Amino acid sequence: MKELEQRIQQDGIVRAGNVLKVDSFLNHQMDVELLDRIGAEFYRLYKDANVNKILTIEASGIGIACLAARHFHVPVVFAKKAKSKNLDGALYTAQVKSFTYGKEYDVTVAQKFLNEGDTVLLIDDFLADGKALNGLLDICHQAGANVAGAGICIEKGFQPGGANLRKAGVRVESLAIVESMDDTTGEVVFRQQ
Ligand code: 5GP
């Protein structure tokens, strides 16, 4: 998605440790008009996949998933990171290792919100090593739900998550794939798609 690539070039900041900061428009302050166009693009890609639910992970995925859901007209479920006292009833739980924080944590989804027979689109802001998506896939597997695929805003193509998931047969659609980035020059190079 050219607009997203241009916005990354304009406002993204490359940090040491392979971290791309896009918090001025994507995952802290959010440009909702851009998120809406991102949602429309996910819909264009997955409109024939019979998606009836969008699954994401808190916190950064939620806004993106909600704008996408406006195009699909389906509910959003987000996997919760904290075990809240409000999470009652049976739960699906998966372990995720955070790329940005480096720690392992559990994500949970109430079983009543994800069922056998659901066809799920997974949405997230970034795909790096694939740990977050693997956690969501694990939860879908526990639920017996079908996975239509993943819609990712920014894939870091120099990390193995995207290649591993595609090799495992998961459809992964990334709107911008970063081929390389340099924290000294700030240069970001995108894969031609
Ligand atoms: P993965 O689980 O694929 O290794 O990493 C994806 C998760 O880590 C995403 O949910 C995202 O929040 C976070 N993440 C990974 N790489 C980056 C990055 O370069 N910048 C930001 N802002 N978040 C990232």
C-alpha cells in the first residue's frame, strides 16, 4: 500500500535493535483516516474469504482491527494480555514472547467469543518474529476456528515471522514489507510487491 509506505518514509523513526517507531500515526497517536483506508485494503484482500470475526491482540492491534471491522461488518475480539478479574468463564490461553519488551506473557480469549465454525481474520500492526500471530493461531486452533489469514500493516521482511507462517500455509497479507532499515541514516527500504 503506497500510502502506508510513504507515511512510514515521512514519519517513521528507525531505532536501534530493529525497531521501527510509527507511534505518531499508527500505534500511539492514530491517524484514523489512514486506519480506515488500511481497513478498506484488508477488506479488498479478504472480502471473498467469508470472514465472520476479526481477532487481534491488545493494545496496538485494536484500533486497526476496529477500522477494518467497519468494512467487514463483523465483530472484533482482542486477546487480552492481563488476567483481569472480569475474564470469567472458560478461557483459551496462549503464550507469546513480546518482541518489543522481550518477556513472555499469556494472552487469553474467553471461549464464548470464539467458536468452531468461525472464520477468523487475524490483524496486527507489526509482524516481526511471528510470536504474536502464532499465539493468535494457537487460540484459533484451540477453538477449532478456521483462519482466513492475517492482515498486517507492517511486516519486517528481514525477520523470519512472515516467511515461516507462509511456509506453514498461512495466508499473510502485509501492506508494507520492510526489506531493510538503518538506524544511523534512518533509511527504510521496502520490498516491491
Ligand atoms: P512478533 O510477535 O511478530 O515478533 O512481533 C510483533 C509484535 O511486536 C507486534 O504486535 C508489535 O506490537 C510488536 N513489534 C514488533 N516489531 C516492532 C517494531 O519494529 N515496532 C513496533 N512499534 N512494534 C513492533
